[in-house]
Amino acid sequence: MDTERRLISSGSPFEQSIGYSRAVVMGPWAWVSGTTGYDYETMTISADPAEQAEQALQNISKALGGVGMGLEDVVRVRYLLPRREDAEACFPVFGRWFKGIRPAATMEVVGLLDEAMRIEIEVTAYRPEH
């Protein structure tokens, strides 16, 4: 069994300056850090919460893909929103990405680090070793 701890970076400058990894993988498990809607190539973020949710899930998908996993391996998702009223606009995005996967999920209304951030998403993924 592979129990080596692997640290995955998205290239975001936040990871280096704050001291965290986009994802940590050990054996069949991957934990993806809270991921916001920043486009890390341009370091821009949309003002629209649904667009931010879409970008965050793209970022998460890319991180999981880098370790041979995908959203189909997600067993837990946690949605963090600073504004309750933004949740409904994000529901179609969540449904599109997780339809058929249906991980356990929690949604919380919390303060986020930057006013521009309208959503943060973290996931846990599991892929049995073959």
C-alpha cells in the first residue's frame, strides 16, 4: 500500500505564501483544500458566484486529475459561502458537476478571506488501489 504523502500544487501564489497544498494524497485518499473561483493562470476572479463555483470545480478537477483521480472519486464536498443568497445561483453548477456522483455534502455560510470570494469548495476523494 502506498502511504507516501504527496503534496499537489495548482501553481497559485497563495499556496507558497500561506504554506499549504492544493491537495494532499496518501494511499487511496486525496484531500483538496478549500478552493475558490480564481483563475490561477490570470489571477482573476469573476464577481458572479455561479461562475466562481464553476471555476473552483475546474480547479479541483485539475488538481485531482494530476494524481490520477477525478470528480467521480469525490466522496465528500463542503461548500462555503459568505452570502446565503448566493447558494441558489450555484445549485445548477453543483448539480451539473456532481450529478450521478452524489457525494456527501455540507453547505455553510461563513466569512471568507477576501470580499471578492463568493464561494470556496473543498473535497475529499477516494480511489481504491488496484
